[in-house]
Amino acid sequence: MIARLQSAAFHGIEAIPVEIEVDVSSFGFSGPVVVGLPDAAVKESIERVRSAMQNSGYDFPRTKVIVNLAPADLRKEGPLFDLPIALGIGFASGQIVEQSNGYYVAGELALDGRVRPIKGALSAAMLAKEQGARGIILPTENATEAAVVEGLDVIPVTCFTEAVGFLCGQLPLEPVVIDMESVFSRASVYEVDFADVRGQEHAKRALTIACAGGHNVIMMGPPGAGKTMLAKRVPTILPPMTLPESLETTRIHSVAGELPQRTALLATRPVRQPHHSASTSSMVGGGSIPKAGEVSLAHHGVLFLDEFPEFTRSTLEALRQPLEDGEVTIARAHATVRYPASTLLIAAMNPCPCGYHGDTRRACKCSPPQIEKYLARISGPLIDRIDIHIELPAVPFAELRGSKEGTSSEVMRERVNMARRRQRLRFVDNPMMSNGRMNGKLLRKHCPLPSDAEVILRQALTELGLSARAHDKLLRISRTIADLAERDEIIADDVLEAVQYRRLDRRP
């Protein structure tokens, strides 16, 4: 007898339908076989299934069992097929009388029959909805995550016998329901605030521009100038996540296994801070079956790279494509996978190996060749892809000990939200678009310059030797500065300020 169930495999963050066929013969003693390009975890599922069924009071067939995972040319990985395989064996052997009846099934089995959580539950639920399924049966820990998909019954199970009882109609289980409004109505509470940072008001202004337009930033200054403090407070001024942004970000974290259990959605923007010893594959993604890297896990959030020049050259160069395109393409022999990677990069570095070049309080011990070699760790093409360059001097004692508080996160956030509202009206056809992502066509449409601003831009390009990419970035920054001033037109002062944020282009 043959039984068929529906489940899902993953290609990047996309779920792909997988039909699980189980044939239990009435003769033959060759043992169970799993076919359909399974990886080691899937092949080992037979032993988990055998133990789970026996410890749950069911018999594992002693005759020949063939499990086929179709389509056969798609590689399957992970333990999420344990539960559907076990149910299929129960159906095919006649121990379970009713079949899945329009439900997708996914779950890992423990040896005692408990159902353990899986990765990618949200993508699997979205696939089930697209395929017109009645619902999806998932581990209880994943049910809240999948329940954000409207119009789909998400059935939580804690053990194999619960799944059997539900499918046989003997154990009614209520679908999980969540209140989407309550998820997004919870205000984000941060323990830090830009008001904690004394001085560095010009840096706060630059970070406001960066968050308002989605521009990447690099900060350079001596130790103790406040680079890390500023970077860690950037999330406090970013606009709230929209539902489409939240769904896309949650899918990435879910497939990567980074989503906390019983979490419905990531309602706040992710912040990733990898150590400078991170490998290239951990940064941009990789592996024989490509996984998401830090730059994708920071999608719609912040990627903070402290001690920027200490990262390996290959790791930094691998960031060039995602910074430019907003996605990572990982090519392997059997497949090419694309992961979204539209992140706000905040990088921090010292001006020299000792950190005190240009500091008026402490003498630099580095020779000019050492300084040049240190700065050369960051290539010109990579610097070209970072919109805003900020130089942070040491904070004077008077500002450090003064009683006057600096600009707060609340004030900066209001300015950012106002600028983002203008951009949503501008890019009405693409709500996720920001000034920092404008292409050439949009730049020509939304960034016309008056004659005096045109002269300033021409002089900057000629004297600084800026590239065509830097030219476009100056226009994008100028557009954001005008938005913060609530102006529809870009003026000469906007371009002048934008040029000031290309400090590293002046490097000899």
C-alpha cells in the first residue's frame, strides 16, 4: 500500500513542495530505504522514526519499506521529514486509517515520540497557503511563527500520537491564532539613547541622514571617541518595521534557525555584530548547501562591523556585492541561492594601528608607511560603496563633563520618520525603497540640481577624483538632506554637506 503526504524543502528562504511517498510491501526483508537525494540527516530519520513509532505504541514494519521524497532531483536536508515519514509508514501499513486530508506536515521526532522544533516553519506555512492546503501540522514551538499566515489552519502537536489522533479525528486540536496588531503595537523599549553620547553632534547628524535614507556609514576616530556608543544606538532611531519587512526578515531567521522559539515575528529591526575573526562564509553565507550569513541575517536592520580593517581582506571584499545590490548570490555546483541582504552597514575603525593619528591629546607612534598600509586594508572599491564617511575627534573635557545633554534618540527618530514618510510618497510603487537604493533612472527623476549646486558637484568630482558611483551617492545623500529639511528641491547647501561626508575619498 502506498501513502502520500505533503511537506516542504528549502531553497534559500523559499519553500518548495515535497511529496513524501511511502510504500510498505507485504513481502521482502531488505529493510527500509530512503530515496530522492536525501542528506545524512534525512537518511538517519529511519532510525528515529523506528524508535519513535515503537515507543508510541505502533509497529515498525518488518517488511520492505521504500520512502521516496519527490521531486527526486532536489536535494533534501534536515530532520523536518521525520514526522511525515512516520505518519506515511503508519498509513501505508494500515495502522492509521485516515490520511493527511489536505494538511502539510513537518517536524523532527525524538526517540520517545516527542516532536521537536524545525527550521523554516514560516516559509513552509506560506507555501502551504499558496498551494491551497487546508492547514499545516507543526511542532508546538513553531506554531506561533507559522500562525502569522492568514487563512491557514496551523495545528500544533507535541508528540507523534497527537498528530495521529488529530488526523484520525479522535483528538480535536484547535489551530493557533495570533493577534497581528498586538505584535506590532508593542513599543520597542531600548536601554540606550543618543542622549547618553556627549558631544559628537556632527556624527549624530550624519547618522540621522544615514537612517533617513538608508545610507551605509563608516566612522573613523581614536579610541574612546564614541564610535561604538554611536553605532549601538542606531537602532533606536530607525523607523518601525512594516509587515512585509517583518515577514521577510523572519523567514531568513527562521530558515537559519536563528528565530527564538514561540516567536511570531521579528517586530524590531535585527542588529548583527560579528567579531572581526568571522570567516567569509559566515559573513555572506556559504556551505555545501548555502546558508544565510550575517549580512542576510541583518536584512532590514543593522550590520555593525567594529575594528573594520581587522576583518580579512577576502571577507571585506565579499561585502561589495550585497552593499551594491541588496542581496547575496551564492553559487554552488548543484544550485545557485539568493538571500536578501538590504542592510544598513555601520563600520568603525581607528585612523592608524595605534589609533591616535591626528589626536591632539596623544602622540601617534605609527610611521607614514604603517598608516598607509593600515588604511589600505580597506580597498578603494569597498570605500566607494560606503555612502557616508565620518571623522570623530576625541571629545573635549568640557563637553564630556558638561551638564547639557546632546540630541536624544526621540528627536532624531522623529526626523528620520518624517523623511521616510516623504520617501514613501515618492516611491509609492515600492514601499521598501529608500533614497539609498535609487537607481540611475530614479536619480535623474528625483534629484535635479540647480545651476549653483551643479557647479559644486562638478568641482567636487574634479578635485577629489570621485568615481561615477561616488557621484550617484552624493546625489542620494543630497536628496536625503533635502528630505530632512522638508524640501522638494535639492539646493547647493545640500550638495556641500553631502561632499563633507566623503572624507575617505581625500586619502592620498
